[in-house]
Amino acid sequence: MAQTTVAHDALQVLDARLNLPLTTYLEACTHCGLCAEACHLYRADPVAKHIPCFKADTVRKVYQRYHTPTGRFLPWLLGLSDLDDETLDDWVEPVFQCTMCRRCSIECPLGIDNAAMIATARAILTSAGKAPPTLMEHGRKSCEAGSPLGLTREQFLDRMEWIEEELQEELDDDDYEVPIDQEGADILFIPASIELMKYPQSIQACCRIFQQAGASWTLSSTCYDVTNFGVFLGDSQISRTIATRDIEEAERLGVHTVVTSECGHAYRALRWEAPDWLQESLPFEVKNILELADEWVAEGRLRLDPSANPEPVTYHDPCNITRNGGVVEEPRRLLSACTEEFREMTPNRERNWCCGGGGGFHSMPEYDDVRLASGEMKAKQVESTGATVLATACANCHLQLSDLSDHYELGVETVSVTELMANALVE
């Protein structure tokens, strides 16, 4: 039987991504089910569509049907059918109701990366025009306008002018200026549009940290949003386009380090995935703002007074910064230094529970009920600490945690780590 156009296009996407690790994941899964109990979506709603290996079966069955001898010649023996438009429609809900947090991979005895298979399924659906419309629109705006929210250069400059005025008042220094487009600076700092529009206080805090450390740094008026919606869509071309824009601007300015703000997926995308997308190493270092701040505290360039933050504080590990990025102890050292009472959640670090807002979930309003329900495990963790302040290091997590506090009546104040740091800086 001739391949349908749908199957042909889907197989082209799969073939482009089918490397040795992905093939191993597709072949190795025994469907033991241990990943189910590791998934916050399944724990909130224990149905098959939320089991990570079930979600990954979308790609696995296509692989088995078209890339194995039995599937090609005796598909009925494995209960496989041809890929068609209706099958792809059935994929959308389970594939996009996933935060790709990789907690299931930590618990999998074989270390299978279900998130890599979900990303492949999303790539297939995106190429077929079946990804959720809001994600598609954000991806388009990211490429065309440089920001998923459509933030213009003029809006960015206006926002930074307002932040500059706030800092002048805070520092009692009318001459303070936020550096923008400064060629030859050591550091290019790239924020996220969510922070600029929703949480400008975290950007203001980062500016305070740079100023206090005496850093040579700059923002860019043409590359002012580090958000990468290609990651959520599984679209490597969009991911490359956004990453290339950041890289070219860093090279133009001649910086040695690109520092990402408190945006989890953006840090992972630029630090760990961009070299794979581009097949070359980056000509500069990429650091999360917390990594750099931790270094400066250790060097004595930043001094912190914990009495400035006397309330009990707990910390949510953003999945893309901690489990998928390796920034684990830095925020803990910073919080211990700038607060009087830091309380850990259990579990924490690499085994933390996802808050439920990642993977583009917060940009898909059609799944809001599922998103809030999926945060139940995180809400229980927060509540059990008895803390009144909930710190995190990701704007997307910040959005979700604030929603969870309202939805589950947690009564906690959600803040960024940099805000707590800035509040505790000693002149």
C-alpha cells in the first residue's frame, strides 16, 4: 500500500531526528509502568493518557510500523496500522498535555528519555499544522518579531527606561543608567518577555546584582527576549532561528558570556541544546544568572544580609534549570545566604515535583483545568514546608506557582531568587 501524504511527511520528520539515543529509547521500553507514579499529571488524574510511556508510544508505534521488518511486512502481528490524519488528531491531547519535565526519566530503571520522544511527536504534529494554535502563534512571533508576545524594540526600551527610573530612586543615584548595546562588555544579559511584562521586579533585581558586583554588562535592543518556543513545538528550525539570533548578537557585541535570566527552558535551550542544533560549539559561555551570582558571592563581590528576609522561605526547583540544566546547589547557597530561614521541600533537587507549568502548558488555555490539577503534588509539597515565601528561578514556574497558590489556597508569596538577593544586598 502506498504511503499517505500524512505518513510520508511524518516519517520525514521522524527520520531527521532518528539518532542512536532515540532509537534506543524506542526499542528499550518494557512498559513496566514505573514512569506513571513519577508523573505529576498521572498522580493527579491516573488515566492511561497521562502515563509517560503511553505518550511515547505515539512515536514508538510509527517507528515499529515503518522502521522494523515485522512492522513493514506483518503490521497486523504487532497490532499496528498505517499512520493517518485521524491518528495524528488523537495524538494532540496526550502529547501536548505533558511538561517534558523528565522526572519520569529519573525514575525509569533504563533511563529512557520519554521527553525526547514527546518532542519528536510534537515536531510531527507541528509539521502537520496540528499543534495548539497559541503555541504556533508564539513560535511565529518569536521568529518574525523576536518575541513570542510580540514585544517590540520600542516597548522594550520603554520598559527598561521605567526600570532605570525605579533603580535611580532605589539607588539614590540620578546618573544611574541601564547599559544597552554596549559593545565590548563582558556579559550580554538576555531576559524573557514574561519577566519584562509580568515580573519586571526580577529584571530590576538582576540590574541591582550586576551594579553591586561592578560587572561589565549590557542588554541588547535588538535581542531582548531569550524565550525559545521552538522547544515547546519540537520544531528544530524555529529553535535554531531563535538561538542563532542570540548567538549573532553576542558575537556582534563581542561579549565573553551570555547570561540568561530566570527562564528555565531558555537556559537549557541556549546552554545545552543550541550546540546540537547548530552542530558547533558556542564562541562564548552561557550561564544562568544564579550561577553567576553564586560565583560573585563566593568571590566576595556580593555581600548579603539574611536578616533582610526574615520570613520562612522554600524553593521550587525549576525542572529545566535543575533536572535538565544542572543548576542545583547554586540557588540553595544563595537562599541560605540571603534569608534567615530556608526550608527544603521533599523531594527536592533532581527529584523535585514539576509545578505543572512547563512544556508550553501555560500558553495553552484549552488545558488550564488539567494544568492546575497537575500541580497538586507541588501544592502539597509547598504546604508541608509551612513557608510563607515560595522562591523559584523561572518566570514560567513563577506564573504557575502563583496560580497554584490561588487555586489551592496556599497563601504563599511567590518571588524570584534574584528578588530576595537584591533585597539582601549590602552596600
